[in-house]
Amino acid sequence: WCLGVTTFLSVLALIGKGSNKDGRPVSAAAAIVVVATLLLGLGPYLGTRTYPAFAMFSNLRVEGSRPNHLLLGGGLDLLGLQGDVVEVLETNSSDLKSFQVDLSQLFTSQTQGYFAAAGLVKALWICPPKWPHAVEEFQAFSAPALGLWQRFDRTANATWYARVRRGGVETTVR
């Protein structure tokens, strides 16, 4: 719905007869802001980014081999970047360990008890922009190669490694 509202506002700003209270036409700066917001919101569908985006907390997955979008299937992927998925199998890099974190560790004891009584596995995975806490247990994950590249701190001086699988080929990156 956010994308729909933004598209509607974009159309009004660019071709509509929108004006301020004073009767002045909508400025070019306002149109640029609306178009930039639209492009940011379309990021997951274009294959350019998964964070930040309008759909980042919707459990929508348009990249990789198992997209779950009802209408677009695998998304538009105009740039061909969504299919380039890397599976991180093992690492000692704090950037990669915290790429996705399980917030269920922060659940209250009452919530954890509810999950246990219902026979459910407690999990609430997110990909935060930066995670300040140590990640106790690493769990393998997959992500678009571009998303990992954008996120990884290439300036870190520490010795790191990652065992990854990309395109069916497993390798260790250092």
C-alpha cells in the first residue's frame, strides 16, 4: 500500500495540477523527493536493495530461488541481481554473523513459555542495519550477493573468513 500511495503522489506531483495553499505549483524539489522515495520503495523489486525498503518488515522475499510475492513472483529483477544469491555457511566475521539476527532471544519468559506450550519454534529473524550485541550462535543464511557486499565492512583489519556457496560452488573467502 505504501508503494501505491507513493505512486499516486508521484503522478500528482509530476503531471497533476498540484499546488500549494498560495496557488504556486509544486516545486521540482518536491517532485524529486517523491521520485526518490518511489525508487527506494521499488528497490526489492528492481533487485538493487533489500534494506531500507517499504517491504523490509513484511516478510516479503523477492530474491533467490523461493520468492513469495503473490503478484510479481520473483519480482522485476531488471538488473539481474536478485538471482545472484550467496549462502553463508560458516564465518568468524562479526559483520556476517550479525547480518541476520534472531530477536526471539529477547522475548520475555512469558512469550517463550507460550511458544513452548504451543509446540512452536521461537524465531523472529531480521536483518538490522547494524547490530550492537554479540551474536552467540551463527546460523547459515542466504542473501543477495549485492546486499552482502553493500553491508560488509571491507575496512576491518581483523582476519576473517567465510565459507560460502554461490551458484552451487562452495568456497572459502578470506
